[in-house]
Amino acid sequence: MGEFLRLLKEAGCQDIVLIGGIKRPDLSKLGLDVTGMKLLPRVARWMKAGDDGLLRGLAEFFEKEHGFHVVGAHEIAASLLMPEALLTRVAPSDQQEKDIDIAVRAALAIGALDIGQGAVACRGIILALEAAEGTDEMLRRVARLAPELRGRPEAPDGVLVKLSKPGQERRVDMPTIGVETVENAAAAGLAGIAVEAGGTLVVDGEAVARVANAKGLFVVGLGRARIEKGSL
């Protein structure tokens, strides 16, 4: 950490963008310099507050103690944000619209507990909730469920919903989907993906739409009004 900070300052860096997934480290196995050793007790405390607590702590460390400005990826690349629109030729059916609303309520519930960002619903039933394993592993769990509980690639059904956690620090932990998300959703037999418009990063939106169209899935951005309705 000391070398990292030194290099940033030496390069005249003022802004920092934190991107990518977070993997909780085994603190006993980290090779730490003096700065890292001093920071370690605080990192352990932040980790007890969940992923959001860890990321908030790191952001404050960079900003308040070292003078950097933490910037969200969406603030410098707004084109990555999901629009409130349907990206694909396929649209959700009436039942899938109901499943979206059910999964929205589930995602909001686990988000409030800082558990995860995603939920999968099919024909009115919650099939999976995202925890520490992440979205892709959750979708692989769904793919292992009995076929009668979920859709199949030849007869897709069910939806994945991803939302920001209530009160989440969006600069450092915004929900993200990409081509791999679409491929894993298709392998799990799902009919589509619904995410928060303006609150989800879409990595290579053109490729996401192209792959989803090829696999017959829908990808749609949900407006705040609909999401807030699910929180009631």
C-alpha cells in the first residue's frame, strides 16, 4: 500500500477510479509493507461492515487521508450506464414482467442487508439470491436446479434482476453486467435480464445486445419509479 500511494503521488495522480469485482482477502496471508500493516486493523473492521463498508472505508482512506478524489466509473464514462429501455428484439412476457417485480423485491431485501445485488425469479418463485459468490456463480447454481423449476435453453423462462443496494456507495460498487452475464443467464435457461437504468454499468452494450439477441434473451433497464414501487 505504501508503494502504491507513492507511485500515485509521484505520477501526479489526483483522481482514482475503482473498478472490478472485490475478493475478500485472507488477511493472514497478505504480504504487507509498513503502511499496509498500519491499515490492517481498520481493513478488518471495515470488512465486518460488509462489502459496502469495506469499499467506503477505502474510499475515505484515499480521500480524507491522502488527498485523492475517488470518481465513479459512470462519472467519466456515462455511456456505460444502462438506459431505461429495452436493448433487445425480445421483450418480456406478462409472466416475466411479474417475475421481474418479484425479483426486484427480493433484490432490494438482500441489498438492504448488504448481502448481494441480484435475484432470480421464475413463474412467481424466487430461485436464487446472490451472496458473496457473485452473480455468475449464482447463475451457475440456477443452472443446476431441476429443469421443472426453471426454464431451459430451448424453452427459456425466468429472469435475473440486478439492483444497487439501498444506500450503496455507487462510486466504488455499482452493479455491472456484460456478455458473460448474458451467456450464464442463457445457460441457466433464463428468458432475460432486468437491471436498474442509470444505476448499472453495461460492459460493451452492443455486444451484450448482440449476444442476447442471438440467444433469444431480453435485456431491459428499469426506471426508478418501478423499482421504488417494488420497495413498498
